[in-house]
Amino acid sequence: DNPSRDDLGADDNGADSEKRPTGLDAQKAKSAAIAAVGGGTLTDLERDDGYGTSGGYEVEVKREDGTQVEVHLDGDYDVVGQQADDDGPNDD
């Protein structure tokens, strides 16, 4: 076990714990985002306050081809936007 990784596989070193969802909310957001991009691995998950979706989520997923995608979900776990993420996990 790597103590710097949370139960969803996202690296939490230096993460803002106030914005990081946990439990069932986090699992639903993870599942919705991965399904939206056709599969992959969660690299970051946080509350999304800047995309016009109060109560939403920003989820970064690494696809199997190695590309990184940022998926924005609303409070009902519906995709409201996605874009290529060239930065990588935990970048501002």
C-alpha cells in the first residue's frame, strides 16, 4: 500500500482536503467520468466550483492510450463538459 494514495487511486499529496469528495459521492463521480471517456484510471477528483456547476465535480482520467482528460460533472453526475488535460494530476 502506498500511503500517499486514497481509496480511489488518486494521489492526495498536497491536495486540498476540503474540496476532495469521499465515499459514495466520490465513487459515483469516478464511475460517471470513466464511463464518459470510454474507460481509464482516475488520477484526480475534486469539487468543481469554477465551471458553473455548483455541487459538481472535476475528475481527471488517464485513458488507456495515456492521454489525460478532465471531465466536469454536475451535482447529478451528468457530464457538462470535458477537455484534454495536458497538465497532469494535481496541477492548477
